[in-house]
Amino acid sequence: MQPSAAPAASPAPGERWQEVLDNIPALEVLIETMSITAKFGGTSLADANQIRKVADIIKSDPRRRHIVLSAPGKRTSSDKKITDLLYLCHSLANQGLDIQTAFGPIKQRFLGIAEELGVDEMAGWLAEVELRIADGADVDWIASRGEYLNSRMVARFLGATFIDAASAIRMAADGRLRAAETYQLLAEALTGDGLFVVPGFYGADPSGHIRCFSRGGSDITGAIVARAAGDQVYENWTDVPGLLMADPRIVDNPRPIAEVTYREQRELSYMGATVLHDEAVFPVREAGIPINIRNTNDPSAPGTRIVTTRDSSRHAVAGIAGRVGFSNVYTDKALMNAELGYGRRMLEILEKRGITFEHAPTSIDTMSVIVRDEEIAGKEDLVLGDIENQLKPDRVEIDSDIALIATVGEGMSKKVGIAARLFGALGKSGVNILMINQGASEINIIVGVAASDYEKAVRAIYGEFVKPA
Ligand code: ADP
Ligand code: ASP
Ligand code: MG
């Protein structure tokens, strides 16, 4: 049977099919140009076996073309990270001591992996590094060699193009990223087909000196690469099933979080959920590129997606994170509220001593300023003296051994009853609350407790908000 004639204005069925076929190459090009940045952490690259798993993950999706690698991490809990050994090399060289106690294990580790992967240039690369360390190379150059050597080796193993981060990631002399310049250089370097490997953790300043990010900084490199390449997603492959609702070293089998917002993730990371560096969200958040935390040892699991917004109606609390190592600079003065400039002068005293602060909760006649121990260490007497002289408080003291715990969730502080449940859970488990801060950020409630109560407090809060399934 002949198809009935189509009205003159619309194409005949045959022509319509032609139109679809004509569009297929465009579709193919689109799929081909979609790409993913995949960053693999230290434990995912700790030995040849792990590196083979990484290679399988990369090959299982052709969109995974932009690969960012850390240095080999720990194989067991008592093992040493290559980066830690490199810092040790620097300190030995600096004291004029033999570097072999640290460089020996680095050499052995890299040579062993390279041999298993069939990469024979490793001995030559290591010899160059050893020579420069002996020649007095600076600390950032030395620390960056774990990522450099690993990435060169894995690039060779994968048959990928190696891009040295020193040539494409630009940092200012103070270690901050020169973002616009970096995105342009990286975008140029990542042009073309095939697979690219970029070492994490470092870049170079305008005079070519290597600069490292802070520890765990390969996560930042991954975000920068995803942003520069305009990728669909930034995958961060690690050794846990994603961002977990609490630190797995404190809570047994904490529940994985399916979805969190960039804001929630940053709060959790800053407060101690070290699975992703807290500065890694910035480059991707600006461009709306989602982050997907995945488990190298369980690649079929979906992991955690970090996105702009989430439906918080089911899970008001996204997660709990914290850390020990804070001090409280506490002052008490009658009529403090009426004294103009008290708070400013207090913060100025700390500023002049070069101390940054975390929180500054106040009441009518009291002010607490929470600082990190390492910020105030050795300066306690100077700060106490300044406060006595300039603020003339009724009482001033510095209490150390404080832990801060953040309970984080979008819109949480607006939800009736959340704070009551949190404080109730701590009370029931016998934890004394030293400080509460539920102010500026709507998405978290921070409590200060004695460091000795830290783990008990995290378990109590987790138990309150995560009921057994
Ligand atoms: P990588 O080497 O892959 O960068 P990291 O060691 O930096 O991995 O981060 C993963 C580790 O973070 C986990 O093994 C876990 O012990 C720790 N961690 C702490 N808090 C959390 C959390 N809330 N969720 C997941 N992991 C966490
Ligand atoms: N290797 C570096 C470190 O141990 C960076 C990283 O792994 O992200 O901190
Ligand atoms: Mg890490």
C-alpha cells in the first residue's frame, strides 16, 4: 500500500527519515565531544593492582578522557604515603643528612610498580629527582614529585598524553591560583583526541617555580581540569562509597549520602570530612559542573553527587563532621554589650598577633573566640596580656582541648525541632556543650565540646538523625 500523500508544507516520510539521518553525525560529534574528568586518589593508585583497576575504570567509558592523579598512597594503615616520604626527604636534605632512609623506600615503591606495569623509564626519572634533591631543591618541588612520577608512569602505561601541571596550572607567588590564565593554558593543552593525564597537587608560579596546594590538593587540580575542559562531570575516585554521613573511623558503616549541595559539601569538608578538599568545589561550582565521588573498589556503585540544589525534605541533615584541636579565647565583662568596639578590638588583638579565627559567638557580657590550636600555639601569654591591657575584662582565659562538630543540612536551621533533637541527643549521652554557633550560615549548627567527648558526641548526633533502617 502506498502511503497517503503528505500535505505540501511538511516533508514526505522518506524526507523526514533523511533529516533524521542527516542529524546523526551531529549527534555523534556531540557524544564524542562530551567528556569527563576523573581524578584518582592515593589509595586508588597505591600499587600496580590498584592502577590496573583505575585503567579498567577509565577504559569502561570513552568519555573519561581527562585524568588527574595523586601520588601513590598507603597500601595498609601502617604504610607510608609517597608524599610524606618526599617531605621527609626535604627535611633530611635540609639538615645535611643522608636522604636514603626516605628516598630508598620511594625508589623501591616506584620501581616495583613500574616493573609490574612494564614502564622501563622509571629508573632514569628517579635518578634525575634524586640528583635535584641532593642539589638542594626546594620543598614544593620535592613534594610534587610523587604526582609527577606517578602520572608520567601511568600515562605511559595507558598510552595517554602526559601534561605537566607546571606548564598549565599557574599560581601566584602566594600560592593562589591564577584562574583565568590557568583555564586558558589547560584548555589549549587538552585540545585534541585521546586520553590526557595531568598530575594533581601542584602548578608553577610565573617564574616557573613549582608551588603545591595544601595537603589533599589533587582534588583541587581535578576541579580545575574539569572546569578548563568544560566537562560534564568531575568524578573523584577514592576508597569509600562516597561522602558518608559521618567519619567512618568514628561511626561504623555510616550511611553514604546520595546527593549534597556544593555548600553542604564545603562545610562538611572544612569541618573534617576529608574525603574531598574543601577548596575543590570552587572551580566547578561556578560552571555548575557536578562532582561525583566514586569508589575505585566498587565502580558500579553510584557514589555521591554534589550539585547546586537538592530536595532537602526527606533528609534535613546531610551529614556530621568535626575535628579536635581548637582553643576558646573567652572573656567576660559586665556591660560588654554597651561598650562600643569591644568585639572589633578583641579580633584586632588576634589579627595583630597573626591569628585567624573560626567562630566568635557572643552573649550580653561574654565573648568567645574559637581558634585553631596551631594558630595560637606559643602566643597564648602575649594574647592574654594584650586582652588584659586593652580590654580590661573581668575574666579572661584560654581553654584548649576543644572539638568542634558541625551538623550540616540545607535549610536545617529553619526547621523546627532540629536543634532541640541535637542538643537532646548530646545531653542524653552525657556530653557537656561548651559552645553553640547557629548563626551566620543557615546550613549548619556547630557545637564545641571537650576533645575527650568528641567521638561520643559524633556518635550521639549520628544516632539521633540516622535511624537504623
Ligand atoms: P584519596 O587518597 O582518594 O584522596 P582521602 O584519604 O583523601 O582519599 O579521603 C578518603 C578518606 O576520607 C576515607 O578513607 C575516610 O577515612 C575519610 N573520611 C573522613 N570523613 C569522611 C566522610 N564523611 N565520608 C567519607 N570519607 C571520609
Ligand atoms: N599527594 C598529596 C597529599 O598527600 C596530594 C593528594 O593526594 O591529593 O597530600
Ligand atoms: Mg584526598
